[in-house]
Amino acid sequence: MVRISLVIYFLLTALILKAQNRYVVFFTDKDNSPYSISQPQEFLSAKAIDRRVKQNIAITEQDLPVNQTYVDQVKNLGAEVYFKSKWFNAVLVQTTSDVILDIENLSFVSNAELVANNSRLKEGSRISFTEDGEGVEAVANGFQNSLLGVDILHEDGLYGEGITIAFMDSGFTGVNTQSAFNGMLIDMELNLVENDNNIYQYQDHGTRVLSTVAAQIADEYQGVAPNANFLLFVTEDLPTEYRIEEYNFLFAAEMADSAGVDIINTSLGYNNFFTVSSMDYTYEEMDGATTVITRASELAFERGILVVTSVGNEGRNGDWPYLTAPADGPNVLSVGSIREDGSKSDFSSIGPNANGQTKPEVMALGSGATVVNSSGNVVGASGTSFSSPQIAGYAALLWQQYPDLTNKELFDLILSSANRFQSPDNEYGYGVPSYKKLITSVDEGLERLSIFPNPFNENVTISTNEHIQMIFVYDQMGRLIMSNKFNSLDTEASIDTSEWHSGLYIFNIVLSNNQQEKLKLLKVR
């Protein structure tokens, strides 16, 4: 019996050693790289370079590809290499535990991290959303679009042309077969879970998310920015949850960056529900600098990309009602959910992040949102998964309208257009943004005032039939930028704004008899 037990023990040990797991291998440097930051066209697309030039963002060594010599030596030890990360200077490999020990002994390897056991994707879902049913009355998504002022932007001919949006999700079934998506301009499609191009499988969570932006059904459904270009990535490895999914996001974000993407949307989130508990995060680690997916999102932002994410569906979770990563990122635009009456959806996660930063930033309709499913049917669905892409689409239209804005300026403009901008909290953030607020804040005062130009660049001129006594200008945070007193006979004022940053400014104009007009004007570079 002892002999049999020993045989079984050694057989099991051998099987464990031969088991293929997935690891991320980190390198120490990028020495002797054949690439140079002075020749970025060799590793970045023209659109990616243009984005950096427009936003005055330097190309650094972190943008250089991983050293191929290092990759080859890892391969020579018997590991299969899947994806590479320039930003983390790392590669994803699948190999055995004994080979990974040999890899860690290489002089140019700093360490290796186990990110997933050898499990392959199976049908199923851990993503939280509910379907409210097909064929419901008033299924058109006009209401959720009008909340954001999308209808007005569409009337102005803005449908996302020239903007590229990447979606990271769990599957896009039906997008390649349903007529609602026929007009889409898809520049890239990649399944990082299985390392192929088949994204049209698993389930349709990504389909529903994408539909809010891209789907069009005549007289029935209108996506927010259907004329944008799209990159579609499967990063979610269902039904298990391993940290590899965060690295999949990293690899996808880098590919999107290299391709010249403007906006990334993800409706995925990570906290303490990993299959292996040692991979779980604590709330204290929701600090904007710890989780893999948040660090990747911040690096994308540093390269001029606007990153939009759902804040999470943990609002009913008594142990963890808080946001999930990457919503904790300081420069990640996190989106919560409201009901039709404007109240917060009870499932919508709350802030702040662990550093006390207000989260979420903004809200959109997520309770009973209207989406298109893999069968091409217009249905209702609930979750912050569906409020986030609406904001991503809204951002695309604003960026099309104001192409000279940086991603940070666009981020701030969206916040300033929200209905709780003056009194944010950690349930609603800054509220529901709307293009209507941007334009009405200017138009309200136009009966007695003439403003040129708007948006403005170097100078703005304000004229009126009445006398201008004083002009006070405040930035988005309410800080006084300028106060000028004018001659009692002045009916026109020209203000030099060349030293001002781009963004939204509040003008308080005091006219004769102490009458006041308050306007919001946008400065672009």
C-alpha cells in the first residue's frame, strides 16, 4: 500500500510539473533595442504619432518594443510566448513550472508572475447584468441619448467620424451577422483569450455594450457614434477569473495605442472575486496605482487616450459597495448608473477610491438601458456596463466637435457639462453630463450679449447694447482667473486669453444698473 501511494504521489508530482500555466515574465531593460524614439514610425502608426504631437506628448523608452533577443531566449527554454507589453516590458507565456524557474534565472529577467492556471474558455458569464425583456413598449433608445444631448449633436451632423474607439469585453456574438451593425467600420478584431481573430463567440455582453454606440436600426435604434472607427478585443476569460484578464486589457490597450485609438471603453471590473483568492485586491488597493488594469489605463491616458469604464455593479454588496478597478484610476472616467427618474441605480458602485478621490465621475442611464442583442433585437438591459459606453460615445462626439482638445481637457469638459458639477459626491459623482448644458449656458445670455468666437482661442470679444461695468472669469473649479473693471461707457470688451489653459470658463458680466449675465465659454487651443 505504501509503495502504491508513493507511485501515485510521484505521478501526481510529475503531472503538476508538466502542467501548462500562464505567466507574465518581466524584463529588466530594453538595452540594445533596434528601435529608437527618434524613429517612432517604426513601431507606432501615423495616427498614434499624430495624437501625441497634437497633445504635446513625448515618445519615451517605455513606448519601445520589448527586446526581441530576450523573447527568443525565453522561447528557446521551451515557453510559448503569446503577447508582449512595451509599457510593462514583459511577455505573456504559457509553460510549465520547471521551465518558468529556468526563465527566472535568466540575467535579463526580473521576475515572473503566475496569472492563470491552464484553463481554457468555456461558455458562461460572471459579468453582472440583467435583461429586462424583448418587445417592450417604447424600446427606442431616444431617451437615454437625449439625456446626454446626443440628439442635438446628431442634428449638428456629428456621428463620430474621425474618432477611433476600442472596446474591451467578453464576446461580440452577432455583430458580424446582424444588420444593426452592418455599417460599422472595424479596424481591428482580436481575441486575446485564444490568440485568434474570432471575437464573435462566447456571449453577447460585448455586443450589447457596443450597440449603444455603434448599432443602427432605421426608425428604431440609433447608436451614439456609429460613424466612428472601432477596435474590438476579447479580454475576459470566462467563466473563471484570473489576473490574466487584466494583462489581456494591457496588451489590448497597447495595440489600440499603436493603432492610434482615441477612446477606450471597458465595462469590466476587478476587485475581490478572483478564482484564486491570492489574486484578490483589497479596497485599500483601489488607490489608482496598484491593480494591473488601472496602471495600464493610466499609461494609456498618459499617451493621450481617454479611458472610460463602468464604475461597477457592487452597490448592493454590503461587504464591498465600492468601485472596481480600473474605475479607481485618477484619470479614468468612471461611469455610474441612474434610473429614468434620475435617481441612482441601487446596483451602481459608489466611491471614493482609496485615496479619497470622488468616484464615479459621471452617470448615465443604466437601469433599463436600451441595447441591441446578438439576435438583432432591441431589448432592455441593466448595469453600469451599459452606461459607460454611452459616455464613451458622447466623448467621441464632443471630440469630433472640438478636435483640438487634449484628453484631459475633454475629460474636464465632460465633468463641467454634468448637472451636479458644483456639488459632486461619491454616489452620483458630478452627475449626468449633457451637451444641452454646454450650449444653453452660452445661449441663455445671448439676448443682450454678442460673443465671438465661441469656442475661443487667443481672444474673446463680448459686446452689448448696454454698458459693461465688470467682468469676472472663473475656471471650472470656481477659482477666479480674471476681474476687470471697464469704463462706464464701454459696450464692448476684448479679453486676451492666450495664457489660459484649454477648458470651460464661467464669465460673470456685470452690466449697467448692476444687471448680471453668467455664461460658460469654451477655450480650445
